[in-house]
Amino acid sequence: MPAGLGDRRRFTAALLGRTVAPEPFDPPARVVRGVLVDISPHLLSLATPHGDERFVLTEATGFWRGTGSGFSDLRPGQDVIVRCVPEAASVAERVWSGLARATGVIAEVDEDILRVDTGHDREPVTVVIPYRASGRMQVRHPRLEPGYLFDAVGLWDDGVLQALLPATSQPHYPAADAPRRPPVRSAAHAIAGMVSWYDPARGGSPHANPMGLLGGLAYPALDRAADCGAVCDRATGCAALPLLSLGATVGLVNQCTGESAILPVVACGAAVSHFCDRCVTCDSPARGRIAQLTLASFIALGGRPEAGCFNATLTVG
């Protein structure tokens, strides 16, 4: 947890009790991120901040670098994330390389290049849609124009996101013309909805950016008067979420796998407050995004980043 946020949680726990602000509890799955050193059909070696680590590859190990990938698509020097088999910390269950995502509002369009505003507290992302992915992207994102929502998963290419997979279906209206929804006042103990992910390190290895393995989530209903700030650009989401502050902790259960964790709120999730979609993974009727997990927490809780989302239950207090 970033400096200062842990102190907030401890102060809240001392004031209101540990049940209101419990200690963060990580998911059981081991997630490792580093720079690829070497790979063979049976062994993968990563340079991590803790030194070189080796992982056994089996016939069941899955790979993702774009679409239809295998171990031969990975090259030394690439940013790689490994999720290990829960009962075997050195056996790779799944391996991802070069993961990238842009979620937000299209700010500018210059021919085939987009600039996507990903929230008031984050840098915009430059996006290019390769020809091989243009068909599937156009089906679910027909209006690549300023003001429209955009959400896609792809690969980093020298700081530019090569968008390969649409992560949702774009609404037919600009974000500014979304139906007005009254503020919600939720007293619910548990809230069901969709969670997505973002990468705080934007493709950087943990050596260059320690945020690459940050655990926690960005929350789309931070208090405007405090943590969201004067330049807050969040909307009134369609999920009935209570107001929280940075440093708060929430319980999260993946409805598809049953994996759970207690995670800290580490950032503002203003970008996802504009989306009123639903996740078809482990189908649920609930609409609205209740959290934007860091990439490491999303994978550790059983999510597949290329799918873009999973359905979850979020517990406050």
C-alpha cells in the first residue's frame, strides 16, 4: 500500500474498530512479475526485484501475448507476469507478456491514433488499432470519436497501446450524454457487480516501477470533498456504492472462482464510473463497475486480464 494509506487504515481501525477497517489480506495465489531472462518448453526464468526466479512449465500452462500465443512468442527482455499453481509456488499456471489496457473517454483522434483520457489522476494513453484487430474492435466500438467511451486490452509497443481486444461494448451516446442517475445511498453490506483491472506501472517491470506488483483497487465512489479532489471527473455510477476514502479496506470475492481477499483502496477509479455495463464472464444480471483492481490483484483473484472483467461481491465494513 502506498505510503500514508496504511496510516489512514490504522487510524480508522483504532477509532471505529477492526471490523470496520480490517487488515489487508492477499489472495492465496502467487503472482510474480519481472523481466524475461530465458524460456524453454519446460522452464521459464524471470529477473525480479528479489533475484532470478525459475518456474516449471507444464502442458497445462497457458500463455498470452496478444492472441493464440505459446511459449515461443515470448522473448528475453519482455515484461512478464506469472500466476502460479496455488499448491505449487514454482509451477506456472498461466503466463502473460506485455499486457496493456486503456479505459476511459476518447479525448482526441488523429487518423488511426486515439488519445484516451483514463481519469483525472492518470496520464492519458495513446492507442493504435492494428488492422488485424480493426474488425472486432469496430463491432463493439463503432464510434471512435472524441467524447465516446473506450475500453480495450492489448500490448504495449514502445509506450503505445496496440488495442487487440474490446473489453466492453461502447454505448451509442457520448459519455457526457449518459442518462442522468440520482445519487445512490447504499447501506448494503455486500454489493454485487463487475470488476475490471488497470496496471499502475503501465507495462513497467518491478525493477523500474515498484507499482507493478501493487495490490489493491481503485474505487469509483471516492468522497469528492476529500480524496477525489477539486479536479475529480467521476460520474454517478449505476452501481449502488457507498462513499469511501483512500486507505479504506474492502472484502472482495470472485463469484466465478470463489477466491477472496481483503484489499485496500489505493487510487481513484473515476474512469470506470462512466461505464454501466455488465460482465458476461460467470454471467450476472448486475450492472455497473464496483472496482478497478490493480493488475496483480486481478490475476491473484483468478481473473484473466484478456477477458477484461469478472463478477464479484464487494463487502464494506
